Amino acid sequence: MVLKALCNLKENHVPLKLMDLPVPVLREQEILLKVSACGVCHTELDEIEGRTPPPQLPIVPGHQVVGRVEAVGAQVTTAKIGDRMGVAWIFSACGVCKFCLAGNENLCPTFAATGRDANGGYAQYMTVAESFAYAIPKVFSDLQVAPLLCAGAIGYRSLRLTGLCDGQRLGLTGFGASAHLVLKMAQHLYPTSEVYVFARSAEERAFAEEIGAVWAGDTNERAPYKLDSIIDTTPAWKPVVEALANLESGGRLVINAIRKETDNRSLLSLDYPTHLWQEKELKSVANITRGDVKEFLSLAAGMNLQPEIQVFALEQANEALIELDMGKIRGAKVLKVD
């Protein structure tokens, strides 16, 4: 499924075209994956509508990829034909800049993203460097593990960046693929912490309470208690402002989004004493590192983290994206490729 030109999804409900492409040419350090499943991410909406750095058009999207090794390059040392491997948002980084050397390859100036800067997993085959592919724990099916490679891994990074301690209260604003996995992670890692959810959709609020949130309210509601940390996963500014008002003194808001809406009128309602005083903190999340993915997959396997998924055929990628754009979300959407 190929994106040939940027477009507005409200006007064009078929942004991706089903095409026959040659099997990609394998380089010496790469593996060739025969793709079995690929998660559908909100970032794809941003790519299609031009809110990320420009994709390398035409491009095959998809960065939550699971498949089996079909062939290996001459310099591949570990991966073997038949191995089950995954690919995440980080496709490559330089390895030599100050960020890479410090373990912060997510901040590398030449960071390349799967499905944006190189063809991704909305296809039957893709290639990736062996060092940017991950062994998949046996506990997971292909369809179940796909969303873990981005929604789960970026959620894990976001949760770590909150600095939350067991017993402290966590808020989640927006309740899609990533947030529902964060809630499950928080229950496992911080068993005495309560999780509060803010979402516009009544269905999302009900889903949050169904899987363990102690309270769920609309975006502009106030939680029963001030919250020590909040993770925002929305594309809008209003939830940021409202989340700040729900923070405890010294609390931290972590914004897990690749972009925000260009209309920032909601920021005009920012009131310093209400929203920012008392040493409240704001921190953004940028991409993920390979370390994040490896650590998270190990954690997810240990706790048998199973995402809620909706399955679509590869040819239904446009349908899945439009549902995501319309807010028809319960857990994560996954394409069944093979």
C-alpha cells in the first residue's frame, strides 16, 4: 500500500494505492522480512497529511512490523532465515554523534523513521539493517505483538519519563493504542498507583474503566485528586492545558505526540497560577531508541501484555486509517499481511 502524494483525509478516503512493487534489493548488512502483520499508528495520519517531516514519496508506510527472515545479507551475523523479527519507528541512526554515543539515538540529527524515510510494513516484504530489528518473544502472536513495537514501546518511554513512583497517581489524557497499553504497564509496575483517564469519547472512557482505570472523565473535567504525573497522547492543545490544571505541585506532564494542531487558541486560556505555578514540569517525547524497544519487549513478555486489537486485511489499510482519523478506536488496529 503506497502513499504517492500528501492529502487531506477528510477529502480523500483512499490515500494509499495498492500496487505491485519488486521485492526490495538486499544490502550486505540487511535482512529481508516477509511481513506477516503491521500495526496502524496515528503517526501515519500525520505523515499522509504532511504534519511530520516530509516523507520520501512515494513511500510504503508502516512502522510496527512483524515478519520472518526470508534472506540475509553477506555481513549479517546473527539473524537466520526463518527467524521471527520486528521493526519499530527507528529505522537507522548515525551511531557516532553525541546523542547516539550517549544512548539517545532518538535525538540523532540523521534519525531515519521506518515508513517515512524508508519503506515500511504496509507490504509483503521490507528490508532493514539487522541491528535495527528485534527478536520477537514466543509468548506473542504476530498480530498481538505488532502494536507493541510502537504504541507499546513509546508508551513505555513516556511512562519512564514521568518519573512515577509506586503509590503516586497517574493520569492519561487521550485513550488510544498507546495509552491503553500504558495503563496495563502502570498496573504491573506500580501496583498501588491509581490511573485516571481523560478522553472525549464515552466509549473510550468506558473502555478505560473496563481495564482498570479508577476514574475516567471528559478532557475538561477535574479528577477527584491532583495527579503526580500525566501522559498526553492527543494531537490537540486543549488536553495539555487541562492536564496542567490537574497536576499536583511539582508534577510532570509528558507529551507523547509527534505534532500538535496548528490552531493554538486553547493556549490563550493558559493561566500561570492555575496551570504552571508550583514547579510543574512539561517534557516531550521524541521517537524511541533501540534500547526502549528491547527493554519493553522483555517487560511485555514477562507480564504477558496483550493489547486489544482490531484486525484488517492489508488491502483495508485505508479503511483502518479513516476509522483512526474519525476516532473509532478501541485498543490498536493491525493489518494482517500474510
